[in-house]
Amino acid sequence: MPVGLRSRSLKIKTEPEEISSPPRIKRRAQTKVELPEQDENKEEPVRNVEEIRRKNLEDNKAFLEGLLMTKIRDDFKTLTSALQTTIKKEAKKNGYKYVTVSENVPVRRSRRLAHMDINGNKLPSPEESDNEMDTTTQNEIVAPTYQRKIQKRIIEISPEEQKELNEKIKMYFGDNNQNIESKKSTFNFSDMEILDQNFLKLTPDRLISMDIHSRSDILAIAGCDRKGTIGLVVKPTDNLNGAWCKINYSFHKEYATCCRFDKLNSNCINSTSFDSTFRTCDITKNVSTEIFKDSQQNGLTAFDYYSLQTFLLSRANGDVLLVDTRANPVSMESFDVTKKRIRTLDINPMQREEFCIAGTDNCVKIWDLRRMTTMKYCLETGHSCYGAYYSQSGSHIMATTRDDKVISFSSNDIQNSIDPLNIRPTTKIYHRNYVNRFVTPFMAESYSMFDSYFLIGSNDHPREITVIDENCKKICSLRSENLNSLATVNVGHQTLPIIVGGNSSGRIHVFTGQI
């Protein structure tokens, strides 16, 4: 009987079977080595980078000293310092002055940004075809652009020349100490022009305030800048084409805020400053005297003449001072009129007890010296003011504000108002008063020759000085090819056809008519 066998139960071994198990990996035997106790506690040394750096510096120093380079450096520094000190002493001893000279230096401009090829020819625009191109412009070559390179050079002014200049200025003021009264001239503004000799530097820094002398035999202009310098230029009116006599007085230590010729003594210039001093300078004696100094050190911002020997001064903290120079020592009375900074102070020409102040308050305030307990009127401007001035007739007040407006207030509207502390303007026009922080803001200052005219600069092109009336209506514009900058400070002569405009760099431009 056949026997049934399972397929896996019987194996026939014909060849020796191969071992299919993976190869065994031999591992290195680890043996623990016993170290001595002193070797176990020994730490690996740490590399000191600062010590290596210090050693390298010492090696370099020793190397330079070996080449005598250190000694040569010290000798060069000593020689340079001694030479600079000698030059400064010689310049101060000889009365030298520094002036700024400009030279033209070519500046490279990008051809790609100017849309030109390498020869300076204009490339065709992708938006227009060749037929639409103006072939006349392809042959034009752009001239190289120049920028001003500023250098300082020394111009020698001998003490003898400076003394002669001072004596000439004293002679102009000493010939006739009294003001020469003359009738107001009649002229057309269109006839006024700036001669080539009548634009010059008045102050070395930014011009803040300016005044013109009332005498008709000489043309004397004074101005102050933010470095405390008072500049004066003089020439006779019978020779307006002649040369100017110029002198600068540096007797303020800080920002000078206002300067005017004295009404009692026409040979003196009075000025205020942020150094809290009110000073006078006698031109004929060339002597500066301190009239008054604020003990609280608040800084004086403006002043005006209440009488020949009494003044109204404004402080930066909002106080107004009544100073009487007849007393010895000078008497002073203080009034708290506002909590904000005062920029300008002006007395009504027709009513000496009334004055207006303008500043960082959003209004123009009118006070009466006879009743200083309460404010008389408040003229709303909506924004802070750069300045506010009465017209010569006292019928209007013209204010310039920070929101680029020129605002006129009529005395009739002020007196007939229902609420004296909330008076609205009569006329308001747009005028860009602020240009940038390096330029004095525009202000509408009264024209002393006319009862209802004001002078104000303009940023229009070409540059001009605008004459407006009490209703902000433009009367005329004074222009000249010699007026190429912003006339931010303007003043007119009381009796002669002379208008002076000064820019923020201290340069003045004098318009003159037929005298």
C-alpha cells in the first residue's frame, strides 16, 4: 500500500546548504584605563585672545618705533598745530576777515536718467515714432552742470583802512545831527529799480529785523541777525550810484530780535536780543551801552517806542515791560499779557497807549496801557501769527499767520463789535508765508510813507516785493533782474522813494526812484 508523503516532510540533501545569515560585525573591545588621580583633575589650557591681541599691538608699536614712524607722526602734529595757531594770531592782529568765494566745478550727471545717449543727444521716447520726433533737438548737446564749491580765503583789511571807514561813517552822522524834515515825494512804483551798486551784504548771518533812517540827506540802513550782529550801511542820497560805507557791530551774545534807530538821538541804534539785554550803540562814538538787562533771563523778542525815552519790550515768556530810561537806574514795570511766546509788538501810531502783540497764540491781542488789568480786544486768526502791525493811519491791523494767510482787521469793525474778545477779520487772502526753516517767514510790515500801504515779500517767480493796501488788495509788485532771492524783511523810507528788501542770508536789495 503506497504511503502518502507530505511535500515538506521529505528532504533530499544533494549539496551542502549555504549559510544565509547576515555577517557578524566584530566590535572593538573597550578597556577601561585607570588614570592617576592627579591627571584626572588637570584642566585643558584656555587660549587668551586679549593677551594675544595686546602682544600683537606691542610688537607693532615696537616695529614702528624701530622705523622712527612714531616720532615722525608726533613731529608732524606739533608742526601743524603751531602753524595754525600762528595763522590765527596773524589774522586777528592784522584785522583780516574771511569771505566766501565760489568756484564752478563740473558735476557728472547720469545720461540714463536724462534719457540721453553717450554724446548727449536726446533718445526717442518709446511712446512716439521716429516721424514725430523733433530732429532739431537730436543735435543739441547738453552743457555740463556746475555746482558751487565753497572755499574760504583771507582778504586783508588793514587797521588804517578800517579806521578811515569808521571816520567816514561818523562824518555822515556828525554833519547834521538833527533830522532833516522834507515833504513826502510823489513817485510811481514802476519807476523804481535796483542799481548794480545797490545790492550788498548787510549782516553776516540770517537777517531778522531791519530799519531805515528817517534823514533825507543820507541813506542809512541797519539790520540785525541771529548771531547777534548789527550791520550798518551808509551813503549820501545825492550819489546813489556811489559806494557804500559798511560796518558791523557784534555786541550781542545771542540771537538779535529787533533793531531800530533811536528817535531821541538819531546817531544811535537800539536793539534787543535773546541774551536778555536791551542795548544802544552810538555810531559817532562807536560805543555800545547796555540800557536794560532782564534779571529773569527770559529773552527779549521785540520793542517799540512809547515816547522818546520810554520803551515797550516783550519777553519770550509772554510778558510786556514798560522801561523808562530817564530814571537812574532804569525803572521797569512788568505786565503779564499772555502765556505764549510773543513774536512782534507794535504801538498804534495814532494812539500811543494802545499796542498789539502777536505770537504763538491763535489771535492778535490789543492792550491799553491805561487799563492793563484786562485785555481790550482779541482778534481771532485761527492759527499762530508770524507778526501783526498797524497801518500808519492806525485804521487797520495786518497779520500774517502760520496757515499761509494775510488777515486784515478794521478799527471800525473792532470798535463796533458785539464781543470785543472774539472779533472776526475783515479781509483774508492766501499768501505763502512760510518757506522753510532756513528762511525768515514773510510778514506784512507797514509802509511808513503811505497811510494804508503794507510791504510783504513773495515766493513767486520772478522774485518780487508786493505792495498791498489795508484790504489786502495788491497795489503793485516791485521786480528787478537784480532781485533773485526771497525778500523776507522789507522796509520803506519815510519821505523818499526808497524801499529795501532783505533776504535771509543778510543781503539787501535797495529799490530807488527819482529823488
